[in-house]
Amino acid sequence: MRITALFLLVLFPVCMWGQQPSREDLVKRRQSIMESIKQTEAQLEATKQNKNATMGQLRALQSKLAERQRLIGNINAEINHINNNIENSTKEVNTLKQNLEVLKARYAQSVRYAYRSRSSYDMLAFLFSSKDFNEALRRAKYLKKYREYRKQQADKIRVTQGIIVKKIDVLNAEKSEKDELLSTEEKQKQEIQKETNQTNQVVKELKGQEKQLMAQIDKDKRASKQLNRAIEDIIRREMEIARRKAEEEARKRAEEERRKEEEARKANMLAAAGNSTNRPAANNVQNTGKPAANNTVSTNNNQGRPAANNTVASNPQPKPVVPKNYDYTLTPEANALSNSFENNRGRLPWPVDKGFVSQGFGKYHHAIAQKVEMENYGVDISTPHNAPVRSIFEGTVMKVFSIDGKDWNVIISHGAYNSVYANLAKANVQTGQKVNTKQQIGVVRMNEDGESILNLQIWKSTGRSNVRLNPEVWIAR
């Protein structure tokens, strides 16, 4: 038991370290966050054209603050990696220096010995003092190997010195990079302080427009609920049609299987009857010329009747293998598409080329009216004006519709999953059209605050109910 506990204690840190992102991953993540901050700044500049403070400015500022906090966290993780590298490199340099001192001491000792016995007389005396010729040869080999040893020691000293110089260069580079990251972190903290002040100023101005703000909140909530009901009704109707279609296809397949089984059974019966009629009786062979009464009865009883053994001996048809996640309310094609969509969880492309998530999925409190609870049925993605909207996966356009005649909405079916693209200025697809991954389906519409925000939703149909999913879990991050 103690050994098991000790093993787990040793293994746990190793597993935890294996889960940590690499230095290259952290650098790529930092670059991605900085690119997201640039896009947010561009969106913020676009919303500043409105002289009055708007919710768009507030959302952009809050998004920038969140991204900068992520950036600082990423920088700290990079600094930790560099600190570990510096510590390891310092240990290696110290170890190499210790080894170098040992090599130098040994080499000095060999040089002193060589200096004491440097005269040719001493070398000859060492050789000629041998007892016999074989010992003289061994002493000569010894002197040769000793000279080679001194040369090897000198080479090791030079190689070790070169390695130490390279390690020190790497160490200095790591320290310089750490200083740069610390400087970047300090700048980000200053930007956070400045943007926090801007955010507080915008909040203050918006609170002065509380009456108009509350009216806009009520309008947005009604529009959101109306859109959600429409989406849910459309998906429910379409999935009911798909369910009936799947049931009809399953019924036809079952009838076809029963028909084939019946034909096979009849064929076995005919084959068994033919074998029984044409089979000669054993008693007739033994008693040639004598009719056997039993044989006659046996023949009459077996005419037109299949043999039981022949029916049992027929080869049974193998049962079809049903996939683990097979949904009987969908057609086989829809099931395959649904499984493919599910296998790409976390890797689906973004519906726009550039943008940032300005409002996440689920319930939240309004940034100004803190007591007002809002709910987002998907995620809001702020993007540049006239940004093209793309399908996140292949599928079939379930519905293209508009509620108020201004915003267009597109629903695309991916088997049991459905993706919804709301707040479009126009749609480039039609109901029933097949679309591919990243195919353009429309253009984002600009709202009254000068923002271009796409609302992306993902629904899953389970039986007769529909469930909303968090799109941030499905699209690549």
C-alpha cells in the first residue's frame, strides 16, 4: 500500500507537467490574443463614431480588458517556462564548470609528471630497466597511451569550454527574453488601468441614459424570445418531418428484409421437398424385386413436405451491426453527418473570418442594469462591417427566414445538430440547399449602435426535444 501511494505521489506531478502547454503553444497563444485585441480595438474605433456612449463601446472595452487579462496570464506562464529553463541551464553550467575543474586538475597533474620525466635519459632508463623484452614493450605502450590520454584530456577541456560558452549564451538569451516579457506585462497592466478608466467613464455616461437603456433592454429581450420561439418551432417541425421520413425508410427496409427471408424460406422448402422425393429407399436396395410397404408409406408421407433437418441446416443471415451513437429517428445519411459533426467538437471553424466573442452563452446580468438578468441562446461575435458569414460545417439549409423584415436568419441542419446564424443583412442561400464547410451564407447586419454582431447558436435534437449548446465549446479557440 505504501509503495502504491509513493508511486502515485511521484506519478501525479509528472502527469500534471505533461498536461502543461509547451513554450511554443504559449507563444502562439500570446500572438493569437494580441491579434484578438487588435480586432477589438478596430471594432471600438468604429463604434466611437457615435458621439454618445453606446453599449457597443462598453462591450468592446470589456472584451479588451478580458483579453488583456488572458494575455497577462499567458505571459506569466511563459515567464515560468523561462525561469525553469534558466534554472536548468544554470545547473548545467555549474555542473560543466565543476567537470572542467576536474579535467584541468587531472591535466595539470599529467603535465607535471611529464615535466619531471621530460629528459630522454629518464625515458630510456624507464625502458631499459625492464626485466625482459616483453616488459619493455608494455612500458613503451604505456608511455604511448599516457601521451594519448593527455591529448584526450586537453580535447575534453576544449569541448567542455565550448559547451559552457554556448550554454551561457542561451542563458543570457533566456534572461533577455524574460526581461522583454516583463516589460510587455508592465505595459499591459498600464493599458488595463487606462481602459478600466475608459470603461468606468462609459458606464457613467450610460447610467445617465437609464430610461432609454431600459426601453432598449425590454425591446432586445422581446426580440430575443420571439426569435428563440421561432427557431425552436422551425427545428421541431423539421425534425418531426425527418423522424417520419426515417421511420418510413426503416419500415421499408424491414419489409424488404422480411420479403427476402420469406423467399429464402420458400427456396429451402422446395429444395428439401425435391431431395425427399428423389432419395432412393435403403430397403429397396437390399431387397431387390420385393416391394416394401413401409417404403411406400414413407414416400407418401414425405410428398410435398419439407424435411425438418433441412430447414434447420440453412445458413442464418448475420445481424446488421448498429453503430453505438445511432439515432433511429434519423436516416442513415443524417446519422453519419451527425456523428461527423460531433467528432469535430472544438475544431469547427469560426462563422466569420475576424471577430471576438462580445457576449458568451447562457444567463448573465446586464453590464449597466445589474439587477436585470439577460440570456444569450448562443454567442455574440463582434466582427467588421459587411463581414461575410460562413457555415461552420457541411449540411442542408433548413430554413431562411426573417421576423421583422430587417434581420435575416439561417438554420443549417447537420443531422441531429443544427447551427443558427442570426442578425444577417442578407442571406445568400435558400431552403433545401446543400452547403459545404466555410461556404458563405450571408453578410452580418449593422445594428443601431454601429456594431456588426453575429449571433451563433447550436441546437441538438434528442428524440422529440431540442437542447441549446454552448457554441464556444464547439468552435476552435
